Amino acid sequence: MIIEMRTYKLKPGVREKFLAVFRAKSMPAHDEIGMKILGPWPSIEDPDIFFFMRGFPDLESREPMKAKFYEGQLWKQELENVLMPMIEKYDVVLVDDAEGLVRWE
């Protein structure tokens, strides 16, 4: 499995609103496409940061699955305009969980 380890730095004071939309709308849409999500985990040290992991069956499926989400109606017509203005920056580290150490729920 290929995993994106994602860190989001949000604009001050919007983390709870962002995570509410993320949990209610974005996570189910990812699941429908077959992308696994673990998290999100809010930072204890910074009230504007959270982390999550997004998993793909293999490297070849990653781009098509992401395209299905980001080119889809939900993202284009709703989530992009709601979530993107709340993000200050985000970082992604791509790792290979070839040994299957991550346990998806």
C-alpha cells in the first residue's frame, strides 16, 4: 500500500470547522473511491495543525483515484470553495507500506 502522510496548517481558529466538513463530506467520498483514511489527528501543540494518512492500493492507482476525487462534483462544486480558503499550507510525504504495518479500520 502507498500512503500519503499529510500535515495541514490551517488559518487561525478554523480547525474545528475544517475537520467537521472533512469528516462529514471528504472522508466518505474518499471511501467511496477506495482511498483509505486514518485520522485526522489534531496537533496537541498547535491548534491550527492536524495530520492524517491517505492510503492507495498501489502507486499506479494513486493518480487516477486522486483525479476521481478532485475532478468530481463534490470537490469542484462544494468542498474546494469551502476548504481551500481555510488552508495556510500542507505537506505530503509519500511512503510505501509494503510490509502492511498500517492497520486500516
